[in-house]
Amino acid sequence: MRIFAPGVLADRVALITGGATGLGYAIAHEFAMLGAKVVIISRKQENLDKAVAGIKADGGTAIAVQTDVRQYDQVVAAVQAATSTFGGLDILVNSAAGNFYCPTEDMTPNGWRTVVDIDLNGNFLCCKAAFEPLKQSRFQGRIMMIATSNSLTGWPGQSHAAAAKAGIISLSRSLAVEWAKHNIHVNTISPGPIKDTEGVTKIYAQRGLADLQARRVALGRLGESIDVANAAVYLASPGGNFITGADLIVDGGRWLNYIANA
Ligand code: COA
């Protein structure tokens, strides 16, 4: 459901990594519907084409730049495309992520490295590349990174992603203080299990755990992509003007429910 006023993100330029599918697409689409010009980056051109077409069909403004967030030169080129096409950059959403279920004793060094490279190192590279234009933002620059509370409790079978996401929360807090003097706000969003995302499909549904996972959420159900997109809009909008260094948990009470009922 659209809950924010049309135009609340007018004149902002937002770059969304992993913005062609899943939560990244939901965020990009909602930002565009609320007036932002969006730049979506992802590895697969066919996903990018579909995403841009979807946003444009609904009346939004979007471009795509095929980018692997592990490649700094590609990330820099994507940021340059944003500034040269739309005249600046106001919001960066780091949503690109990779994950797979694998007990740690079976994980290869390259499997570990791949997930940490995408999830943690990719976040750093995107923040670094976006720093200069975000500093110039007339709306106070915003960075949002997608984390998970599973990174704080530990995440058996996903130790690589958990370690990377814990690193993201730490990176976000360091940058929140370092870059406050430039009026850049840096926050994380920690979603719980969200319906119809690749993460839930790979980690839970394909292993027959989707119903169990929904029951573990205090609210008793999986979330919707729009729940996460609305949290991102709030942080990107003037509603987030005094929020930095926060972790906005959008998980229906899942992580507290684990602890409370352990
Ligand atoms: N179980 C165990 N190891 C796995 C694996 C699995 N399911 N999937 C990949 N790996 C290992 C590979 O074997 C490889 O290690 P090796 O060279 O020692 O054999 C390593 O991970 C890299 O795999 P590769 O497929 O080359 O990497 P990639 O860059 O093409 O893909 C992934 C990255 C693996 C994270 C892939 O799942 C991906 O692209 N995911 C993006 C979408 C996603 O995961 N979304 C959910 C986010 S929550």
C-alpha cells in the first residue's frame, strides 16, 4: 500500500544496487512512484531491462547500468551515469546481496569470499564511490544498507552472509559518525523474511522451511516487499532528517521472538 504523499522524494536522484529484483526493485519502484529519479544497478541486463520497463510503465523515471558491485571501476561508472544523467546523487541504497545455504564445514574459501565480497566489500565500494556526490546533495545525502538481525544472533548455515551483514551494520555506524559533518545520513534496514524474495526462496522455501519461518515471526506471517520499501522511503524522506546510525528492524518481531521464546 502506498502510504507516503506523492512527490515526497521529488527531485531526488537515488541509486539502488540490486535494484532490478526483489527488495531492491520494490524500493526503486516505490522511490520512483514518489518522485525520485532512480538508477538501478545489477549484474544481469535482462533483469535490468525488465525493471526499467516496469518503472516506466507505471510513470516513473529510471535508468539502468549493468554493474557488479565487486568491481570498483564499474561502481564508479554507475555513479557517474547517475550524476551525468540526472545532475547529482542524493540517495544510495545498497541492496545487492548474495547468499546460499551451506554448513560452514562444507563451504569453500571461494564460496565464503564471494558472499563477503558482494555483501560487505560491495557496500564499502558503493559508499566510497557515492561519497562526493552525496556530499553535494541539497537534501542531505542518504545511505541505506540492507542488513539482517540474523547477523547479530548468528545464522547457522549462512555464516558468510551473517558475518558480512554484521560488518555492514558496523560500517554503517562508522560512516554515520564520520560523514555526519557532510550531512550524509547512514542507516541500515534489517528486514525479516519477506514473501517472494530470492532470499526466502533459496534459504527457506526450497528447504521446506517457509511455513516454519512465518510462524517464527512474532506477527505470525512473512512480510511484504512494500513493508521494506516504505521503511526506506521514510529514511530517505524529510522524516529521516535527524536519523543516522540507526538500524531500522522491519521483521514483524522475528528476532525478539526467537530470544523471548528460546
Ligand atoms: N553451496 C555451496 N557453495 C556454493 C553455492 C551453494 N549453494 N553456490 C555457490 N557456491 C560457491 C561456488 O561453488 C563457488 O566456490 P568454488 O569456486 O570454491 O566452487 C563460489 O561459491 C562462487 O560461486 P559463483 O557461482 O562463481 O559466484 P557468483 O558470483 O556467480 O554468484 C552467489 C554469487 C553464489 C552468491 C549467487 O548465489 C548469486 O549470484 N546470488 C545473488 C542472488 C542472491 O543470492 N540473492 C539472495 C540474497 S539474500
